[in-house]
Amino acid sequence: MVELIVFLIAGTIVLGGAFGVILNSNPVHAALSLVATLFGVAVLFIAQDAHFLAAIQVIVYAGAIVVLFLFVIMLLGVDQAEQLEVEPLTAQRPVAILAGVVLAGFTLVALLAGGSTITGQKSVRGDIARGEDAVITNVDQIGRVLFTDYVLAFEITAVLLTIAVVGSVVLARKLHSNERSLVGDDGETTTPFADEPGEAVR
Amino acid sequence: MAPTDTWYLVLAALLFAIGAVGLLVRRNPLVMFMCIELMLNAVNLTFVSFASALDDIGGQVVVFFVLVVAAAEVVVGLAIIVAVMRRQPGATADDVAVLRG
């Protein structure tokens, strides 16, 4: 019974936050709705005994990624409300909503039409840790698998993160004055935002 | 009555559809990015549900990698948005067409 209540509340928060993201005209409000969705998903992770992922979800997603979003929103000064009424492409919205309904409909039919939705072999590695009386904790279990079976993928993520850091620095830095002449001295780089926040980014 | 795995999968499907609609409808590149995060979260929820249903910890490890890739993607994507917005303040998704040489 408690699990059902947790699922219903967390599911409502997840879907409400998701609607908030796509319906809010102000990007800051959309980002805050995204936090609600991420927290709801973290609660659902805990409900499914994925404690490590719930912690990572809160720390990395709600803590780092959303803050990065808010940082960029403030940096660019796009925190004013967007005109949602204007529709530059005719019929874009009806077609998009139709596509979403069709997508949701097909996935729900695929999920609910069959008798048992989840088919496949049970893991040969042994059960995942559940509840209080588990012999091994969830974090322990993930750590063991991550550093044995998935160690190559784990190392590759280190390379990926390094590439991402270097790429973001290269993309976001301000051009120096000697490099600016190569781009062309058309004054486009002297936008109001090019001076002060550019220093902060660099 | 406890929620079964199907409930989680249905919720994840709805979340994915909402994210997809938002990606198609919204024109602000930042909000489009947030919709991509919604879709990634829906997939993560699906992975965790399958990990729980099949008793396989591999599903949770995959979610860990999805989180890392999502973080890297957001960092690079936001850097691109900053670069575009600095040249053309108030740019929408359509204005990225200006980038073509």
C-alpha cells in the first residue's frame, strides 16, 4: 500500500514537472519544473531498490546539470518569457502533438496488449540487492560489476568526459583580438554579452 | 496492491512522449535541451524497471553510463548554445540554419 502511494505521488510529480517543462514560457520556470521531474524519478529509483542511482540522479542531474542550465540562462540573459502564442510554422504544433500521441499510444499498446510485458532471461549473476536484509548493498553490487565487467566502458567514459571538457572550453571561449581578424572584422563579436560574461566563461 | 513493473514502464513511456512533443514544439534551444533530458530520464526509468524485473544489475550500470553521457552532452551542447547566442542574441532553433557555410 505504501509502495502504491509512493508510486502515485512520485508519478504525479514526474508527469507534472514534465508538463511544466514543455508548457512554461519562462526558461527558468521550465528548468525548475525539470528539477521536480528529476526528483520524482529519483524517488522511483529508490522504490525499485536502485539507491546508488537515486543519489547520483540527485547529485548529477538536479545538482549539476540543472544548475548548468540555470547558469547558461542567466549568462545569456534569456530569462524573460518567450512568446508561445506565435506559431512560425503552421501546423507544427498539431502535427507534433499528433506524433506524441501516436508515440505514446503505440508504446502503451505494446506494453499493455501482451500478457506479460517483460520477457527475457533472469540474470545469471544473481539477484539484485533488495530491502534491508540483503547480503550485499546496492552500491557494493554496482561497484563490483562496474569495476569488473564494465571496466573498459568505465575507462572510456573518462576519455569522453575529458573530450567534453576540452570541447566546451574551445567552444565557449572568447576569441582573442588576433584571432578575431581571421573571422572578419564585421563587429559581430562585439555583442553586449561578448565582454563581461565571456571573461567568466573563460 | 503494489505497483508492478508495467506501471513503471507506462509512466516512462508517457514521460518519453511528453519529452518528444516538447522537443518538437518548443523553439528555445535551452528548453529543447531540457526536453532531451526528460526523454533520457524516461529511458533510465525503463532500464531500472527492467533491471528490477529481470534481477540484473547490468541495467543499473547502463543507467550510470547514460548519466555520464548525458552530462557530457549537456556540457558540449550548452557551450554550442552559448557560442550561437553570443553571435545572435535571442536565436531560436531555426536560426541555427545561419551557421551553414
